[in-house]
Amino acid sequence: MRNWVRKRFVSELTIIELYSVFSRRMRLTNIEVDALVRYTLRKTNVEKLSIKWGKVFKQATRYANELKLKSLDLLHVTTANLSNCRIFITFDKDILERSVIIKEKLGLEIRDY
């Protein structure tokens, strides 16, 4: 684990994406997909955020034109911002490419994992 990572969080949106990716990439039963998602979350030592999605959608609408991200990416960074996260770790190239504007508008530091 890198020294700048203290606590890690995921939203329900990230969990849904895990289900989606595992379901599309692997031939698994529903029980196996569920077990794999739970294992992944436990192994990565993350906590699930409790989100008020109405607030996320409202803020995402507010920043959509400025951040110019795809819908799910916009929801991810908005969720992190509303959850008072300071650092957002991602593999996503689109988010990484927009890191300066995200930092400027949301105060959220974007880092490549």
C-alpha cells in the first residue's frame, strides 16, 4: 500500500460496476459473482460510502459542463467530492486527463493507481 493512502472508500456505483465487469468478463453464476465482489471489497480493505444520490445528481448537473466527463465518471468524482474525500484514485484515463480541472472545481486531487 502506498504511503499516501489512509482510508479507502467506494460508493454503491463502484460496487455495481464490479458486478457488471465480473459478469461480462467471466462465466460465473450469480452466487459466484456475488462472492467475487464481496471478496474484492474485503481484500482491498474498502468501506462503502452511504450516499444521498439526489445530492450527487444535483451536483453532477452543476459541474457537467465544466468537467466534461462521461456520466459515470462525473458521478464518481461528484460522489467523492460530496463525501469529503480529498484524493480520488483511479485507472480511468478520462478522469486522469481532466485532473487539473477537477482539482480546480471540486478541490479533489486525482491520482493514478
